[in-house]
Amino acid sequence: MQLGFWQPQQKSKHTSMVKQLPHSQSSPVKSHLPPLESGDRLTRPEFERRYAAAAHIKKAELIEGIVYVASPLRFQQHAEPHSRLHGWLWTYQIATPGLRLGIEPTVRLDLDNEPQPDIVLILDEAVGGQARLTEDGYLEGVPELIVEIAASSVAIDTGSKKQAYRRNGVPEYVMWQAFEHQLEWLQLVEGEYQPLLPDAQGIIRSRVFPGLWLAVESLLNNQMAQVLEVVQQGVNSPEHQDFVQQLAEKQRANSNA
């Protein structure tokens, strides 16, 4: 995720949180609020108030109590990787009842962190998911899988945001580092992130979502037919079939409770 300063004359295709935040509906926005700027140190409620008042800002995040306002996104370094990752995860999600997939949701992670990840894949609450939908339609809690597209290895996604995800217990975290042309998939093991490594065939397998397989080099080289073929092999595997059955049993148990 690229971060910097948003130029008002640029327009984004992404939905603005400004028009949705409950604060702008439940109470009038105070005109004397200071502007929202990168580097501001704010509480989460104050961040939301200023974000709601900043109609020209299309995307901002609160990470470890510091505001980051997003800059315009490059096509090759961000938009294309984003579409490839979403296509891969969507193929898995539609074959796995009980999962929910979202693009750039606002996540109320904790009192100092309100990120807007590029993609999240979560278990539904009905099957034991850690994140829940709030009454105003936002995610609160810990997504099972977070994906970020980072402009480089020194981006916030590999620094303070990674630290916030680790401390809050996000089980798996995928980072596509566009300029380095590499992908890192981390799993949380005893409170620390450790890399999930490809097997001899170059495939990484999720530990949280059985059958979620990724042909890494094919993804990086835009060989999406191969990527989708491999994830299809994953959803046809015995471990994925067992996972689907477990999710169905949890859903039935909750509906009968």
C-alpha cells in the first residue's frame, strides 16, 4: 500500500469512508476540527471525526496511533497486483461456504489501529470468525487473513502495520512487495510472524484455510491460468473437503443454539 499525501485534484475509484462513517450521521461534523494529515497522532475516535470531516480525503489509516493519508495508486505497482490477488482469493472463497472476502474494508483493530487493508479473507461469525460486523457496517476485531500490496520493502506494510497485525493476533499476513517483485506470506507462530515457504513445486499452502494454495512465481509473472489451476487443485483436495464439512457443522450448531 502506497502512503503519502493525497492531492485533492486526483480522483479515486475506491469508496470513501467519509460518506459512510457513523459520526457524520449521528452528530454534526464540527467545522473547527483540525485537518487530517499524515503524521498526526490521534485516538481512534478523533481520527474518525476528522476523517468524516475531510471530504477531499479518499483513504486514510490510523496505525499505532499515527495517521497515514494514502497517495494516488499506480496501476502496475498496485492496481494489477490487487486484481490478481483478489481473483485468486475469490476463486477459493466461492468454493468455501462460511467465508467472507472484502476489498479495502475499514477494520477497527484496536484503540490505536484502524487500518484499511487491501484485501481481507475472514471466517463468518457463524463459523467462529474472530472479526464481526458492527451495527454501522464496519469490521471490528481480527481478520484471519490480511493482504497488503506494498510499494517497497520499507513501506508501512512491512513496519508498524505488520507490528500492529502481529500484536493483535492476525493469523496470516500476505505482502506483495511490488518494486522488489516478491511476495511474502507470514503465519503467526507463538506470537511472532514466520514465513510460509513454497514447497518443491513452488506452492505455498495456507495453515488457516486448508486448500488455499498459491503458485507464487506464476502470480508474480501474471500467469493467472496457472494460479487458478493450482488453487482449484487445493479446493479439490481432501483437506479442503474436510474443512468445508467442519464449517458446515459449526454453522448448523450455531443455527440450532
